[in-house]
Amino acid sequence: MSDTQTETEEFSLSSETLAKIDEVITHYPEKRSATLPLLHLVQEEKGYISRPAMEWIADKLGLTPINVYELVTFYPMFREKPVGRRHVRVCRTLSCALVGSHKTCKVLQDKLGCELDGVSEDGEFSIEYAECLAGCGTGPVLMVDDDFYENIDEAKAAELAERLKTEKKD
Amino acid sequence: MATTPQEKRIILKNIDQDGYTRDIDCYLANGGYEVLKQTVTKNPADLCKEIETSGLRGRGGAGFPCGMKWKFLDRKSGKPIYLICNADESEPGTFKDRQIIHKDPHQLIEGMMCSTFAIQAACAYIYIRGEFPEGAKILEEAIEEARKKNFVGKNICGTKYSCEIYVHRGAGAYICGEETGLIESLEGKRAYPRIKPPFFPAVLGLYQCPTAVNNVETLCNVKHVFDMGGEEYAKIGKPGNTGTRILCVSGHVKKPGYYEFEVGSLTLGQLIYDVCGGLPDGRKLKAVIPGGSSAKVLRADERYTGKTKGGEEFDWSLEDIPLDFDSLMAAGSMAGSGGVIVMDDTTDMVEALGNINAFYAHESCGQCTPCREGSLWMKKITTRMLEGQPRLEDVDLLKSVADQIAGRTICAFGEACAWPTQSFVLKFRDEFIAKAEKQINENAPSSQPAIAGKE
Ligand SMILES: Cc1cc2nc3c(=O)[nH]c(=O)nc-3n(C[C@H](O)[C@H](O)[C@H](O)COP(=O)(O)O)c2cc1C
Ligand code: SF4
Ligand code: FES
């Protein structure tokens, strides 16, 4: 409990995010509609959604925290824990699977040193499967953070992993 | 030799053309927003009539006539009317809306503004799936450009009509594509589909106000209907199946991609062989899912016989099936979202179904017991057929689980998740039995703990 309290006190957002939040709330006749946009904005800044973040959002929109929490547990893109600095999502659905997305995923796991749904030891990378990313004609497809990659076979996956590793921050 | 069917690009006309960019200047240079300028001088009721005359059917999956949907909007309530563009594009095998959004966003915005004016909407939202962060940015920028030119916002094109468009991002849940789940999500809740009746969006939609929910491609078509007039538009395609259709082809073909054709102007065989270059060398066609992963699978070496809606007898091979809403339905599947998934003879059908079942088990919203439990069990059973300890009865068990879902749920996800299992097991029964037998032999009790036979 005391833990949460200190976190609550510490929870704050950049003025840029705050401005975006105030603007997005005006898009809707009912404030509650802004819950998903606020969750996105908070996750973009913080990397994940903490309990204090949920409380902050609830407070901002005049909701109870459960109204926010139930969205975090329902929508797969929101996470309650940090992921790697670069987060990789490989499509596992049929069209991509037919052209080898599972092999692509395996190569990335090996080269980036992380298990599926895990984070690499240095905290740099994480990988998960995603459902159909609407690029089925150019599979295997994957996303690295917000960027979309198409036609990533095993060889290209190895190249991509190398590139991501050289872009690593020290 | 049959000639290669010609694409007829209306929606995709400018997309991928040399020098065509997505900014408003390029759009205007290509005649953009001229239709909107004309539209806002007309009578909204007449415009809705044009859509009815055009016969335009929804491109999001169900193929519901757009004119009828708009007609149902409750205008007597006096409540504001909303338009929602469904840009959730999550049906596996479908990837057309993303192309439009990324490469020609103003076409969508013009289509939307023509639609909002026709139905006299007070405000419009684009619900875009969370995995399209770039698409959302592109749309926001495009709306801003359009607002500066007075095509969106206050007093559009100098008239008294005002309407805003806002972009709203989802967050990775497929069920947000279902229109009432989408509305709940837009209201800031879990995307639990609403029960119909009474919650038909046209009457009790967003914020309990009358709401039209339309797919990206449908809304782009609205612009072209207004441009050429309903009657001219209806001459494209076939009666009851008018206009063009974007088909997304994926899986085992040489040239996968998105193509636009007059509805019904080509057969499945022409699409696969003439347009998409056929299968990889040395492979044979085994099966096709013609309308997104929830459409029933069609087997290559089967005859499709029966009577069309018009009463004509047909006897088709898989390759002969014309690609329109009614013919695909007559063949026992559906045109759905236009996502054609091609599988060659190297495909393990149990694995393919296992993959699809994992998708639906992950995406069920969990409100209805038959769907929540059924989708989970279909996944569990196909998974154990592939890597665990199945029983021979599993093949029938799988089908019986599927049979108990459809028709007993709040939304059409129930059907969507049952159809793959029902059709795969029906059409490839031998393969499922062989798989179960092989797995039973390989996982003989001696190599497995005795308890494993029990669930
Ligand atoms: C489970 C499920 C998922 C759906 N997903 C989508 C989707 O991703 N995009 C879409 O446009 N329609 C989707 N639909 C169809 C919508 O409910 C709705 O019919 C459509 O947006 C109506 O637009 P249209 O009449 O222009 O086709 C889905 C339906 C169901 C039952
Ligand atoms: S059918 Fe499935 S997805 Fe639709 S409301 Fe019921 S549980 Fe949710
Ligand atoms: S199946 Fe991978 S993007 Fe659609």
C-alpha cells in the first residue's frame, strides 16, 4: 500500500502529453470515450500502464479506477509491465504462418536473445506474437515498435536483428 | 486460353501510380473534393436515394445494402446522428483498408464527408485498429489539411453544414470490428457487442443515438456513387452485386496482393492463375478460404452444384466459382471481407485450422458461454491433435463443439469462429482422422504418463 502511495505521488506526465490529453478529451461529448486515447498517450510516454497511471486517468475522466483497469486487461496492446526498449510483434495468423512467420519469429528470438513474451537480459528487446496485422499479402510481417516490416523471411530476419542490435543504446 | 481478366480500378485508381502522393495537393490536382463540392449543394434525401439506386453493398463483411442501412437511421428522434468509419481491419486475410488509408487518405475523407452530408450527421469518427499507428497519424494529418481547405469542420464549402471527423484508435482487440463492439469501445468500455434487438446502431448506436457504421471501402464507394449517379454505378458489376470489389490474395500464390475488379467479372480460378500467377512451381491447389478466415473453406477437388438465387442450375469446379456475394454463398461460403487465402498441397489442414482456432480463442470477447468456451475448446482439441494426446472421437467432438456455438450468441463472432471448424472437418475429415491416428500411435501410452489420456 505504502508502495502505491509513493508511486502515486511520483506519477506525472510531461507537459506535452498533458496538452495532448486535454485536447483529445474535447473530441467526445462524453469524457469516458477518451479512456483509450489517454491510455495510449500514457503508454507512449511511460512504456506501460502502472496502477497509479490508471488512477490518474480515472481521476482525470471522472471514472472509478476499475473502469480503466478493465480496459487494460481487455485490450491486448496495453501492458502493465515494461517491455524491451524495442518491442517486436510478429504476426502468427494463417496467411503469414503459411509463408513461414514462425521461422521468422524463431530467428529473431535467437538473435535478439529473448524468449517469446519475454525481455532480453539487457532490457533492450522483447518479442511477442500478434494476430493478423493486415499485411497478409506481404507476409511474414512484423512490427518493431510502430514500424511495419513486410516479407521478412529468415534471412531478412537475421539482417533485421543485426541492424536492431547496432542501433542499441549504450 | 482465356484472356487475363482486366482490373477495373475505381477505389485503387490512383494508388501505386507513379508520382501519386497522399497529400491534399496531389489529391486536388487529380480532381479531389470536386464531388464533395457538388454533393453539399444537393438534397440529402435525394443523395440517400442515389445510394439505394446504386445497390452498393457493405464491404466490411456482411454485404448489407448501404442504402437500406442509412434508411433505417432514426431521424425522428431528434438526436444527433453519427457516422463511424470502421477501419478496424482485423479479419485475417484482409489488407485493403490499410492501403487506402496509407496511400489515398483523402479519398476516404471525401467519401466520409459526402456520407455525413447525405445522412446529415453531426459528427464522424474513424475507428482505426491500434496496430495502425502510422495510419492514424496519416489520417489526422489529412483531416487537418482538409480542415484548412474547408472540406471538414465548420460551414463546409461555404454551406451551413458543419461536421468534424475524429480519429479514434483501438488497442488490439479483433472484436472491435463488430459494429456494436466498436461502439462500446468508442464509448470507452470493453468492446462487448450489444444485443440486437434493441441495440441496432441505426436507432440506438453511439451514445444511444442513431449511428451508421460503414467500412472504409464502402465509404470510398459513396463518393463514386455520387460522382457517377446511382444508376450508372449500378451498371458496374452484376445486379444485386454492383460496383467493384477489392480482393486481397494471400498464401500460396506467386503474386499475392490487392486487386480491384468489377464484382463477379472473374472466377476464383482466373484470380488465382491469371491474376496471381498461379501456385508456387510444382505445387497443386488444395483449398481456398474466399472471404477472410471466418469464411468456410472450399476444397479444390470438389464439384459445387445447386441453384443460384436467380434459379439457375450450376455445376462448378472450385476454379469456376464467380467472385460475387451471391455465387460464393451458393457455393457454401461467402465473399465476406474479400480476403482470399490460398493453400497448396503442402498445407496440413489440421495445422491450418489449429492456427485459425488459436486466433478465435484469443479474440472471443467472453460474454457468451458458447463462444467463450467453444472457441477455447476448439483450440484445445486442434492443439492436442497436433501435439498432444488426441482421441479418435476428437474429430467428431470438434465438430459438435462448433455446432453448438452458431446461432446461440450475441454477435456474429459465434458463427465466424464455428464456420472454419465446421467446414474444415466436413471437407477434410480423412485428414483429421489420419492426424489423430498418427498422433495416437506416436504418443503411445508407454512414452506418456498414464494420466495424460484424461483431460
Ligand atoms: C467478429 C466481427 C468482426 C468484424 N470485423 C470487421 C472489420 O474489421 N472491419 C469492418 O469493416 N467490418 C467488420 N465487421 C463487420 C461490421 O460489424 C459491420 O458489419 C461493418 O462495419 C458494416 O460496414 P459495411 O456495411 O460498410 O460493410 C465485423 C463483424 C464481426 C461479426
Ligand atoms: S459471440 Fe463471442 S465475441 Fe460475440 S459477444 Fe458473444 S462472446 Fe463476445
Ligand atoms: S496473417 Fe499476418 S498480416 Fe494477416
